[in-house]
Amino acid sequence: MTFKALVATRENEALSTKVTDFHDADLMPGDVTVRVDYSTVNYKDAGALSGRIDVIKQFPLVPGIDLAGTVEASSYPGIAVGDKVVANSWGLSQTHHGGYAQKARLSGDWLVKIPEPFSTKDAMAIGTAGYTAMLCVLALEHGGITPDRGDIIVTGANGGVGSIAIALLSDLGYRVVASTGRLEEADYLRELGAAEVIDRRTLSEPGKPIAGERWAGAVDSVGSHTLANVLAQTRYRGVVTACGLAQGLDLPATVLPFILRNVTLAGIDSVNAPQEVRIEAWSRLARDLDLNKLARTTTVVGLADVPDIARRVLEGKIQGRTVIDVNA
């Protein structure tokens, strides 16, 4: 049987993609076969498809670090035919065919059963971006940052991580400050729960090594000068979670926030997080994420639209989350 897949190839260092017919025999080894319903486009996907980030390690390969669907065949203990499952990262889109196809075969170790009340579409509206946002919230809680400690700043607020972080944190009782380069979309951020919206330019330029205390914690998906300034303005014993590099992978900061204010910088890795951490994150998402807010962040497109969406993600022109209906 054949099915549709978006396949990435590289020739003379130039990367290209094409929707083509794939066969079951083209699938890679694994103990679970999934009939894929939806995937999504994260910043990492956009970087991979553009070649800007060295994600895809072998060609040809089906990109897409996320997928959600229904189990078609399984020899993995605890995962049965008919189960609704989600996969985030691991080797997908790096060394193993990813989510931009109507079918996937992969290791059962990479799968989490989708908790109620989420559908497979909801799972991809969340995707790695939303799952990462939840990992950031868990890290803030682990660091003792409760709502009474003060504001939480979310950088890259209009993106996938930022949008879902705002929705989660506001519903958990935190006062959220959203940093964005698109102030014309401030109403969207306030609908998600942001109490205050600031221009990202106040953080994106070189700043002082230590500055006035403004927030108790942060969810940063931007890196570079933005992360350095966030650290410099974090309150005593605050926690800053770092999960992205939209501005850059450098960190032009000093040790002053750490040794003068006891600030914690918590790195967030969504790719190789242990299974128990993933299950906790998805369980908390099922409990704490408002489905109406999730729907507000979500746009659905088809498989052929992926390259254009990836380009717009890198240009900072995508609001919230884009779900890919691989069967459209």
C-alpha cells in the first residue's frame, strides 16, 4: 500500500522537499506502526526544512519532529491497536522518518498515550512547543516559583512555546508579562492571559550585566541578548527557563545575576527527556491547559503547505500553533 509523505532530499548541499507516494516498505524499523492524523511545524522543523539548523542527519528523510495518530500495529507492551498516541522529538526528523506522512513506524519507547480530554488534533496543537512550555512550567514550580512570588515574563510570546506558556501560567494564577515584536497582536496575547505586553526591543539589545528586579521567573525561547537581559532583571532567587534560540545561540551575560541574586538558569530539553517526565508533562497539560485557549492559538493546513509555513515561522510571521492535517 502507498501513502503520502513529504520527503526531504539534499543534492549539492541544497535541501528540497516534495510530497510523494511512500510505501510500507519505505518505513524504518520499529515495534509500533501509527496511522498518522496530524503533525505540526515547530521552530526546529522550520530550521530543519530550511537547512538553517543541522537537524536532518540522513537523506532522503521524512521530516517532522511531532506526530499524533492511531496505532495500527504493535508488538510493544502496553501499547495496543486502536490506542491514540503522540510522539515528540526523539530521533524523528533526525535519523528516523518523522511526522510529515500518513503513516509512521517507530519505537514504542517514543510514544505517550494521549490523555483525556485531548484528541489527536489537540495533541498536535500542543506539539513539542506546548509540551516544552509545560516542561518550563514544571521547572518554575520545581524552583519554588509560586504566583505570589511575582511576575513571569514570557519571551517570543506570539510563538508556539510562548502562546501555550501564557495560557498555562495565567490559568495557574501567575501574572504574565508577554514580550513580543508584534505589538499589533497584543489583543491575542491578552486573550490567552497576558496581563501586560511589552516590546521585545526593550530586551533584545545589549544591556547592563545587572539591572532593576522585575520578574520572579521567565520562559525564554529567544536566547542571546534577550536571555541575558531577562537574567539581569530577574528578582532574588528567581528561576529562568531557557528552551530556544530564536535570536541566537550565544549568551552575552555575566555571572552577576547568579552570585548577587541567586538566580537559577534552568535548561529545558524536550528531545531526550525521560519517559516519566513526558508522561508528567502530558498529564499536567491535560489538567491545566484550557482547550478554548488552545483552539484560539491553532490554525490547520495541509501537508503541501508545510514548506511555506516553515518559511513564515523563521520570518516570525506565524501566530501560535500550526497543525498539519497529513490527510488533507
